[in-house]
Amino acid sequence: MFVDLKRQYRASLKSMDTEERIDLYFYRPIGFAWAYLFRKLGVRPNAITIASIFIGVAGGICFYYNDLLINAIGMLLIIWANSFDSADGQLARLTNDYSRLGRILDGLSSELWFVAIYIAICLHENTFSAWFGAHRSVIWILGICAGLCHAQQARMADYYRQFHLLCVRGKESTELENTAELHNALKSLSWRKNFIKKLVQTCYYNYTESQEKATPALQALRREMWTHWPDGILPPTLSRSLRQASLPLMKYTNILSFNWRAIVLFITVFIRQPWLYFVFELVVLNGILVYMRYKHERFCRRFTTEIREGKY
């Protein structure tokens, strides 16, 4: 039984290349336990994702209070929500229960947690900080700018991870989308008959479009690859070379994801200076995003040239 559980646990992971250490040693084992339980109960991944949204938002609200006990409860709720966020993907992989709605909800869940956290921090500083209380708009400007940057950082980190999985496993094993296919799906929906579905799909289309606009060299490489290999199966030499180039950047995508962001958030709350989290977001994480994007676009341009020259 232990060997079977170990095999199932490995099957629940995306890829060892894209997994972060904190996830591997903490969230993924907990997420697998939740996924194993929920599979027995017949709970589907999207239901877990929706539950994580409510738990995470409740945790975010706790950061408003000037009470470390309530703040600590908020941290525990955020950790719980993230374990559910891990569990939904692991359950989907174990049961092969994938859907575009699930991917949209999964991306939306952590964004909603942080919307609650950012608003709570802004209200906290206006209420309990003498300086921010006297300059009320400053924290909101910081919060809005940090939130917009956070959205872009998470968006690009997810996109680069999905591209890495494409390099490792091929076109059919990744959730990497393109706007041409999404546009065709969107046109088939009616605002009158499918309002909610079309609204969700429109948001997802805009999300994917922003990823593509931020990565022109990657898009050129994708077009070149599918022109030469329309079946989506890359030559082994190209796949290995792409993986080798992409792998060093995976540590940056992990920094821009949940764990290190949450660690810094918790520290700033404990030292009673939560506004410093916004500074970390704007300075450190934006710096990592700029560097990661520069490196990724550079190697994409190189591979596009090599494919055109017939190297693969």
C-alpha cells in the first residue's frame, strides 16, 4: 500500500522541474492527503478551489486587525487555503478531471486572497498608523501599484512554468493556451444565452492575451515550433536544449509565486510594518520579473534562429 501511495503522490505532482522545495516538503504532502480524502468522498477539484477562495479571503481579512493572535489566525487560514489550492491540482491530475474553468478558478483563487490581504493592509495602516493615517492616500497608491504588479508577476510566472512543461512533455501535456483558439471558443458563445460562461471566458482571453503581449520572442518561437512540428511533438534534442535553457529560470517563477511572497508578508505583519510588504513587491519582485523576462526572451530568440537554420 505504501508503494502505491508513493506512486500516486508522484503522479499528483506537475513536474519535479517546476516544483519548489517548500511545496515538495510541506504543501504537496498535505495537498495529497486532502486530494486522497476528497477523491474518496467524490469531491471534484473545482469545489476545493471554491472552498480555498472563501478560506483565503477570510484569512486576508484577519490582517486588518492590530492583534497578533488574529493575524496569526489569518496566516493559518492562508496556509490552509494554499493547501487546498495544492490539493485541487493534485486531485485533477490523479482523476484526470481537467477543465478550462478549473484552470481559471485556480488562477483566480490566490488573486482573491491577495485582494483581501491588500485591502486589509491599507485599512490597517490608515486606522492604526499615525503617519499613514495623516497621509491616507499614500498606502492606497502603494497597495494598488503593488497589486497590479503582483497580478503581472503571477501571470508571467505561471506562463513560463507552462512553457517549461511544454518543453519537457510536449504540447498535449501542458495547459499553455493561445488566443487564436480562445477567440474561436469565445465567438461560439452568446452573451444572451451564455452570459456567465462568456464573461469568464472573456476574462481568461484577456489574461492569456496579456501573457502573449509580454512575450513576443516566446510567441515567435511557438509559431516556429508548430510550423515545423505541427503534431506538437518536439525533437528530443530540441526538447532537451529548451529544458536546459528554461530550468535555471524556474527558481524565479517559484519566488514570484505564493511561498516566498507569503513568508515576507507574515514577517512584515509580525514586526507591525505590513506596508513594507508593498515595498518588497514593488522593488524586489518586480526586479526578479524584469530579469526573468529578459533572460527568457533572449533564449527564445536564440532557439527561433537555430530552428530556422535547421539545427534541429
